[in-house]
Amino acid sequence: MKSAYYSFMSLLFAVLLLVSCSLRDNKTPEQWYRVTWSGLAGCDSLTFRGEAALFSGAEGKLTESFAYSGQLDDHHRLRMATVLPVPAEGTGRLPRTAESKAKAYQVNLLWKSGNWSLEANEGDAVLQGLARLNPLDQLEGIRTARKVMSSDKGAARGTKVLRIELDPDEAKARLKAKLTEEMEAVKNGWKTRLQQVEAPRRPRMEAELNEAWSDSKERLLTMLDQSEAKVVYHLTIDRHNGLPTRLTSETELVYPNRLGLKVKEALLTDNRFENYR
């Protein structure tokens, strides 16, 4: 009789435990996202470590990869930094050999009027690209975008993983807006540096740069208009405090090259958040 009683109590405890777990997980993916967004809004400081990798071609060949870091202070100031090899002269590509020279880059961003923006008018293309990897900006973009959210299976104990796929048209429009903004910033950057050129040479050089910039922008916009974009995020949330611990993204772009052949590129990022205060 006593053995039956203990068996019954064990079964009852197991059922109650399952019910308790179920009740804790009765939030929809959208509700989980709102919880983690609210938690982030209450943090004055945090740090993150990130990695980015660019793949191209049908076989997904790795073309570039690098690590970066970020530190948020006073709730609205973000500093991002990375160290990159100096591009080989005339190529614009980042060499991945051990003998390559390296250069440190840092960009300062400010949260103002609902957007992350550069504190200074940075015309450097590398700094513009680094700022685009800002995971806090990505989380804000997710919040306001048209999207489909679902719960990912296989999350580690104590975590919740959301799969978030942006609406394809919105993903394309946002990417176009970002790249166009970066193009304008680069133009402003070389216009500023142009003031250091001797006055007699300045008009001709400005005309040449304007022509090259206009051609590049036109090709970029044409490519984007004919492209297909897909953006998928995976957000890992700590169930205990509701804060994000990891955000990965996969941005896939398929576009026609000058020969009319379709080219595929994919940018993967992986960010891990720490030191919340």
C-alpha cells in the first residue's frame, strides 16, 4: 500500500512539473520577443562579441570573414571595433594570410529618435559596413518589420529560440535603403577629403569621382531592383531574465551579374551578448 502511495505521488509530481513547464512556455513567439525587447530597453550597458562571414557562388565559397566586438554605455552610446587585414593593393579584398598587415577600426554610434546613427559623418566604407552589423540595430529592425516568427525546436535548457524570417519585399527594401545610405556617406567622406587636394587639381578630380560614384550607385540600384532577398534570424533568449544571449542572421541575396547570370551571396553573422547591467 505504501509502495503504491509513493508511486502515485511520484506520478503526480511528474505531472505537476510538466504542467508547470507548459505554463511557463505559454507565450507566443511574438510575446517572447516583446519580453526580450522590454528587457533590453531597461539595460544601461552590455557587451557583445560577433563574427561575420561572406559566402558567394553556388557552392557557397567563403570569401571574407572577421570578428568584431561592441560595448553599449549609458543606454544610447555604442562603440564597435574590429581588426582587419589591409586589402591587397588594387584588389579591395581582405587577404587571409598570416603575413597580412592589420588595421584597427572603431565606429561610434548613437541611439537617437529611434535609430542608431554614426556620431560623426564617417565616409569610410569599412566603418559603414561595420555599423551595419550592429545587432542592436538588427533587433530594432526586427521589431518594426513585417515578419514571420516561430519557436525553434531543440533549444538548450533554460533558453528559448525564435526563428524570425523577414517578409522578402521588406528585406529587399531595407537592404536597399541601408546600402544607399552607405553610398551617400561614402560620397560625403571623399568630398570632405577632397578639400585637402590642391585647388587647381580639385575640380577635375571631383568630376572624375562624381562620375565613378554615380556609375557605381546606378549599378547597385539596378542590381538590387532585380535581386531576391531572404533574411532569417535566430534569437536565443534566457528564460530566467528574458534577455537575449545570442542573435544569428543569414542574409541571402541573389542578383544578376553584368552577363545576366544569377549570382548568389550570403552574409552570416553570429552575436553573443554578455555583461548586462
